[in-house]
Amino acid sequence: MKKLDNLLARKLMQINAIKLQPDSPFSWATGWNSPIYTDLRMTLSYPEVRNLIKVEMSRLIMENFGEAEVIASIATGAIAHGALVADSLALPMVYVRSTPKDHGLENLIEGDIKPGQRVVLIEDQLSTGNNCLKCLNTVRDAGGIVLGAVVIFDYQFSSAAKALHRAKLPIITLTNFETMLEVAMDGDNISQADADTLQQWHTDPESWAPLGFDAVD
């Protein structure tokens, strides 16, 4: 059996949960132009991939954060995956918003975290790291003890890694940008020129823009 990161990267590309368009970049919510776009909610429509993610996330939590008492999904992309993992581990589950609701109780946390409970965060993709940091602080403010986070896909931006290290948040990932690029090249999904473009973007995603092309949503 292939290594998990390689296997999952291959499956994510097969179901178009990861899309590569070096010649027609996407526009991220951050305002960045990007030759890659990930929509990991797509995995919910593919039971084999969905189950692989659930099983491996559950395994990693048991192996690395065996004292976990609560699973906290980062809204909105990781809510479903967190629910699957929490059910697999027979643990309580909450999800954490980046901003409060604008009505009702104006909750940041949907569900119940008791002070002193040990919490593992679930995130679908790690890019800037801002969502993880917001969730971390929200759970800590509620009295939860965050053991770490498990992420499906990591873009491996050095700025995010440094920020999360400073916040003392251990991160475990199922697959990542480097592995995805290797898989794409091995499968002839992209040319060497496209791979070079992706690497250039990855080095400086905030200011990268291809010459002669406009970003698309």
C-alpha cells in the first residue's frame, strides 16, 4: 500500500478535490492569485475517500492525542469531517466559528466545551494558518486545553508553520503540497513548466501573478 500522503493526494486529485490551473489561476478569499484550488468538501460525495480520511484522522488522534476528550471542527469546511471522526472515536464534538453569529446567542462555539477538557482541532486545509489560530484562541478562551490539530491538506507555507509553532499548536497532516506536486508529476497531470509555476507561486503566494492572465473565481 502506498504511503498515506501519496495515496490521499492521488485520490483527491482524481475526484477534483484538488484542481490545478496554472494557465487560468483562481482567486482566493485572501485576494491571492493561485494556480491551485482545494475543495475538500468534495470528499463527502465519495465514500471511499471520505472513509479513508475518517479512519486515518481517528488513528492519528489515538496515536498522538490519546487523552482527547472533545473534537472541535473549524467551520465550515471541517464540520462534516469532525463529526465523522468524533462518531468514530465516540467523543463529543463541537464546531468553532471564525466570527460570532449575528443573531440568537451569537456563539463562537457551537456545542459544549467544559473548562479543563482536552480538545483536538480538525481542519480541512491549512494555508495561512489564521483559521487554526482563531479556533485555538477561542477554545482556550472557553477553558479548553488544545492538544493539537489534525489537518487533511497542508499547503506548507513557512509563515503559517512559524505562526502555529509560536502559538504552541502541534499540527499533524494527512497530505500536503509537496506530495501533491510529486503525484501530479508522476501521473503526467502537469508539465514541468506547470510544476515550476506552482513552485514559484508557493515561494511567494501573496504577490505571485502570472503574466498575461487575469485571475478567475
